[in-house]
Amino acid sequence: MGLCSEVPKEKEMSSSAGMRTLESMVLLLLMMVFVGYMMIWIMMPTNTFYLNWFPHILKNTDSTYFEKQGAEVLIYPFPILFIATVGCFLLHRRKKKADENNQRVKSSFWASWKRPVLVKGPLGIVSWIELSFVVMAIALLVWSICSYLHNMFATAHAGVKGEQVWETKLSIVALALGLVGNFCLSLLFFPVSRGSSILQLIGLTSEASIKYHIWLGHLVMTLFTAHGLCYIIYWANTSQIFLMFNWDNFAICNLAGEIALLAGLAMWATSFPRIRRKMFELFFYTHHLYIVFVVFYVFHVKFSYACTTLPGFYLFIIDRFLRFLQSQQRIRLVSARVLPCEAVELNFSKNPGLSYSPTSMVFVNVPSISKLQWHPFSVTSSSKLDADKLSVVIKSEGNWSQNLYQKLSSTQPIDRLQVSVEGPYGPVSNNMLRHDTIVMVSGGSGITPFISIIRELLFRANNSGTKTPQILLICAFRKSLDLTMLNLILPVSGTDLDISCLQLQIEAYVTREREPTSNSHKPFQTIYFKPDPLDVPVSTILGQNSWLWLAMIISSSFVIFLVLLGILTRFYIYPNEHDYKIMYSESSRSALSMLLLCVSTATTATAGFLWNKKQSVKEMGQIQAIDASTPITTSPSACYSGGDQELESLPHWSFVESTKVHYDRRPDLKGILSDCEGSSIGILVSGPRRMRQEVAAVCSSGLVNKNLHYHSMSFSW
């Protein structure tokens, strides 16, 4: 019997090793494709590319179905879309690996590269890996602009069109700046594709990559603004200012470029931190001008050349349309807990099949407050501990959150609140669960992403029987009333779990009070909402096999786009140009190409969404059973659930014993982190910029444990 039982284990281990080998080979293939793609950008400024390589590719790809546009489609969009599609299959495989989160970090090599190297500056907190890529990107930009100028200056001579040499060179500089700006633009939309397989493939989440979008946005607008100004100066000095208003249907369209630049400048002006924080609504609404920017950019350079920047925008369109479809659903809001610290916990009904990792986030919209505003919030629930609920905590800090808090804390009865949700978005797996010790540093509402991690580990400690990491939670609050947020660590539905199984130590700091106030132990107010037949539970956009569906949507939509584009070219454009000798307008071709691209992505995304929505309806029985047992109150202002208890009255005294509260002082992060011990220590920080910079400075000083792994959980918006 012992021998027989070992045979399946050996086969399982052999199969697992084979899958790991296959995954490594696929990753190597994708890396080679990406290197080849980057080599194209490196060679683009050279005469070798434009005089030898590109003409040869044009000759072999020119056909009556795509004409010269086929070369641009082959060179630029195809490699990235191939990586995105194959990456979806790898991510599906990773998601299915049951033992992934139980692996331990065996090497501190990558941890040292992820440590902060720059703490203060225009780029914010920058790690060694990020700094390395920034240096490589700058080197590529310098190489590109120098190569363009070297090759084009060789043809700049006095007397050309009656111009002086400096005027000719100025126009060349303007052109070079625009060409280099196109490379930055090709990367701009990757970080804001929340469900992107490429981001997940390299270990990034959408909220962590927002800062790259900000960096690229500043760089793109700097280059394009300089590009436009140089041309305006050139036209003014050569008495060709009328060219500013030229709309050319066959070559570069100056007027379209100026419209795109004005839209970009409006977005750029409102995106600086001071304006964005003080007038977020202005920033939010102005940023929708990206549609104007992209459309007129395509009219400016025409669709064939715009293919150089198409891959990132193509993936963004798919992601944005899927999010739009999800946002049209009204989500079943089960209950809300109003905290005395002016925070609310919203509890949504969740499809039992929805699984997400700790530190995931959702975007919430409340139409009664604003139909257009969507705000990101960390998910505080655990998909394992709360199988049918998804929770978020919202602190009253801005206009939108203050309006929400006033609605829920009002003395007037509220039995329904219409809400829409996008997400959840988060990592495929959470590396924090692999460490021996986890140190969490939070300030104010920054504690919310850590609640999901603690709940996840609490579930593991009570059910899996495996050893869980030691947890040190360092949380700083302004007032003692904010300590009530610690009550959310234990969910109402999970208070029967034994928290003593979890090695948890909480160090809470109240920075602006010397002693607890008399109202610091106010009970929670719980509101239950009436169910609506049109409401649905939170579920993934594309079901449990979302990565496979995303791969199908990316690949099939691109194939459909190529088929439609080929039909348009062969049976409409080609006959006009070759039979009737009528040169077809490039502007019209660009408009039709953009229309076909939108049609193909919208059709495939809608089909995938509707199919998975139909499958989700079949699982509604369990949700409806839970909803039927939910109590409804007509006087929510007076409602208080017995499951919501104060910190001191919880039945698990170990939770109280593991919590120490310090008044009128800030945490000594340098001393605390220096004393941490363990073979692998993960540190997470979530809170104000000052706190993140302080932790980053300690980690970069070299005074802390060399096995420390630094992670920032903050939102850049």
C-alpha cells in the first residue's frame, strides 16, 4: 500500500516539474519576442532600418488586402498582442497552482533590487529596479534623438527652399522630437490597463504602475510640446504660419496635431499634484480628453504610422470596454457599518466563484452622489473567509466620501443605495504570504489593505494547519476615535475563529491625543438594505476562467479587425485607387480603421461578457438564499447588530492582549525595523507620502535586516 501511494505522488511531481519547464520555455519565448520588439525601436532612427530593413518588409507584405499598412501591423502591434495573449495562458496556469502561496522566498537577491534607492525627488520613491529601467529608457531616448539628428542634419544645406541652415535644422529638431515622443506614447496606456495580462506577467498591479503612467505622461507632453513649439517658431520665421491651419488628407495634418496637443496640454495642466489633490473633479473630467487626443493624433500621423503606438492603446480599449460593461450593472449592497470615526464599511453580495488575492481593490460609483466619479478602495474582506461578501472601508476625507458618510449616518431612514462596482483588481498571487515575518506600517485609512491580509492569514491559521508568518501591524492614527477601525480586522461572520492561532502583534499610535476620549468606544451602527431584483452580486467580468477569456478576446478581436480591414481595403479602397485612379483620402482611411478597431473589440468583448454573465446567473441560487435570510430594518438609524462589538468586548481576549496603544507619539520606525528578525521579512507601507518616504529611507539606509522585502501599497492618484 505504501509503495502504491508513492507512485501517484511521483507522477504528480514529475508532471509539476514538466509544467514548470514548459512555463520557463514559454517565458523565454516571450522574452525573445519582447527583445526583438525593442530592437526595432532601437534600430528605427538608423538608416539601416529605413533604407534596408523597412523597404524589404514593405515589399514582402504589400498586398491588395492591406497595402503598405500591412508592414506596420506586422512590426508593431502583433508582437505585443502575442505576448499579451500567451501571457493570459501563463497567468491562468499560475492562478490554478494551489501551493503557490505556500512557497518561501529562498533568495534575497531580488529583494535588494526592490529596495528604495531614491526617496525624495520628482519621481517619488524609486527602487533599484525602477532606476535601472529609467536609466535604460533615457539612454534609448538619447540614442534615438541623436541618431535622428545625425542622419537628418547630413541633408540640411543652406538655400533649401530659401531657408537658412538654422531654420532647416530647427524643423529637423522638431521632427526628431515628435518621432521620439511616439515611443513614449506607445508605452503610455500600458500602466492604466487595470486588467492587463502584461502588467500581471511582470508582477505589477494597476495601482502600483500608475506612477509609470504619470512619468510617461510628463515625458510625452514635454516632447510633444517642444515638437509643436519648434514647428511654430519655424513657420513664423519662414513666413509659413498659415501651415498651422492646414488639414492635409494625404500627409501629416498640422491642424489635427495642434488639436491633439491642446487636449494633451489640458490634461497635463490639471495632472500636477497640487491641482490634482485640491481639484480632483477637474482633473478627473479633464482626463477624458484622452479620446480627443488619440483620435486627432491618428488624424495627424495617419493610421498606418499610428500602428507604432497601437499595442498599448489596443489593450487599453479592450480593458476599458470590459470595465464599461461591468460598470453598467447595479450591485447588491447588503449592509453598511457606520463607524464613529467617520468611516463606513460597505458589504456587497459576492458570487461564491469570485476569488481574489489580499490587497485587491475595487472602484466604486454611487450615482446619487456622482454618476461619473469612480473612486478606488482596498478590499478588506477575504474571498476564503467571506465566501459570499465583499467589503470595502471608506474614510470620510474628500467631498465624495463625505457625502456618502452623511447619507449613511443621517437620522432619516435609508433602505436602499444604488451602487456600481468595477473590479476587483489585484495580483494573481500575493508574495507577502511567503515571508516568515510581515511588518505592516499604515497611517490613517491606509490600514484598509492590511485588513484583507490579516483575514486571509487568520483563515489559513484556522483551517489549513500550515505555519503562518508572524505579523507586526504598526498603525498610526490622529485621534483615539480612529482606533475603532481596528475592530474591522475581525469580520462579523468570522468572530468564531480562534485568533490565538495567528501570531499577531498590533502597535497602535495616537499622535494628537494624550489619552483616550470618552466617545472612543461608541458602538457601530449597522444598516441593512432592501434587496432589489435588478441587483447582481459582485463577480469577475469574464468569469472564473477570466484569463482564458481575455486571451480569446484579444486574439479574436485582432483577427476580426484584420479581416474587416482587409475586406475594406480590397473591395472598397483598392478599386477606387486602381480602377478609377482616385487617390483615397488617408484621413478617411484612418477614420474607417479606427471605426473597425472599435467594432471588433466591442463585439468580442460584449460576446465574452454576456456569455459569462449567463453562466453567473446559474450560480445565483446560493446568493438568493443568503439574501432571503438577511434581516431588513425600517429604522436604520436605530439599528445595531449584536455581531458588531467593541474591541474590548470581543470574546477573543488574545486579540485585545496583542494590541498596544501609544498616545501622543509617533512610531520609531527606524528602531522597530532594525529590531526585526527572520530569514525573510516582508514590509508593507500604506499611508501618507511622509510615512512612505520615512519607511523607504530606513529601508535604503542599509541599517535594517538584509532579508527585508519592501513593498509600497499606496495609491498614486
